[in-house]
Amino acid sequence: MLSNVEIKARVSQPLELAKMASELSQSEGSVIRQRDTFFHCRRGRLKLRDFTDGSGQLIFYERPDEDGPKLSRYSVVPTSDPSGLKAVLSAALGVKGEVRKERRLFLVGQTRVHLDAVEGLGHYMELEVVMRPQQTLEDGQKVAEDLMDKLGVTKDSLVTGAYVDLLLEGHADT
């Protein structure tokens, strides 16, 4: 399985954060519209990501539900038939929930910076430090914490869990 170190945080000033991420990445970022369908599974999370252009990805991942930088292990399989796959997985496993978002992706070194506008939740940011084979969890956490500082992300803005969990718990951005 692949791994990364992740953090997720609420964002109160998305335009300011986008400006800082743009400066750090030296790019305007890429806009990606996604619909993630989460399925019931015994451990971890299983989601089908539909990019709404006929392509998608089936993603299984495991990570602790805690704030701060944490290790996530994942597997990704591309699909050219997300709607067909969704129908089969829905019938077999049942749907836990769905997340619709517009994501602006910036690359800063080995880190994917996601600025997400999530339907029903508001604005969030994710950092995903893509781990290199020789790196330790502590190395990845340090990269994430350094980037948090550069972007002005405070520990009190960090959130646990996945967007689907926040939606199911009724956490709307105020």
C-alpha cells in the first residue's frame, strides 16, 4: 500500500489561503470537481471517486481519526466506468454517504495541498505529504507541520475524520 501523512483543517479565509498556496507552489493550481461515494466496509474506508468526466478511482484507505499529522495507507485503482462500479458496490455493500466538492490542487514539494469547497460543509484544506520509501512517519509529520506554519494553519482549526463523517454528523460550516 502507498502512504502519506495527512492533515485536514477548516478554512475561514479560502482566498487568502489560495494566495499563499499559489505562492508556495508557484502555480495557480488545478481545479477538480469530484463526487465521492463512500461504501460500508468492515475496516478503513472505501470510496469511489467520480471525476464527472467519465473517469474515476476506487480508493481504499486506513488512517486514524485524530487531528494533526497522521499516517494514511491507501490503494487506488482507476476506472473508466465509475457509474457502473457504483451500482455494483452499492448493491453489494450499501452506501454510507456521498461527498461533492470542488478541489483546487497545488503541489508544494512532495505535498499535495487541497483547498476544498465541500457541499454542505464549507471550506477546508488538506495536506497530503506523499511519503518516500526512506522517510519515517516523523519525517512526514515534520514536512506537514512546516507547511502548516507557512500557510498559517492553526492547531485549533484541525479536524478529524473524513468529510463524509462530518456530513453524517451534521457539521456545517458557520
